[in-house]
Amino acid sequence: MGARHGVWCIGCCWALMASLFALGVMSIPWMVVIAAFIAAEKLLPWRRAATTTVTIALLVLGLAVALVPERVPGLMAPQDGMHQMEMTS
């Protein structure tokens, strides 16, 4: 029974697990924020309100990253990729 539930969990949540792993490698605070969003959405008794709140928060965060990345705390936006890749001799 445990193995069956484990396989089901991996099958339905593999992308979520992969994204949290990538976030954990890149930024522990952002991984905690996203994990808290997911936990709130799954565990709060007011499922519809929690889902709506998380959706709005992630939409605002996504727009902030796309439109004003320098104002998003903890986000390391590249300054100028072409100049960093120049070879020095």
C-alpha cells in the first residue's frame, strides 16, 4: 500500500518536486516561500480561498519577475551576459 501511494505521488507531483529541488539549489528562501504556498493550498480548510490567494500571489510574483526583476528581493538577474563571457588573454 505504501509503495502504491509513493508511486502515485511521484507520478502526479514529479514536476513540483523537480521545481522545488531546483529552487532549493538556487535559493533556499524562495524554496520556503513556494513550499509555504503549496502547503497552504493543500492544508488549509478553505480550499477555494487558499487556491485563489495562492494563484493571485504567484501571478503577481511572476509579473514582478518579468517586468521589474531588479525589485524582486533575492532574485539575481544577470547584469549583461555578453560582457561576462568575453575571453581574456
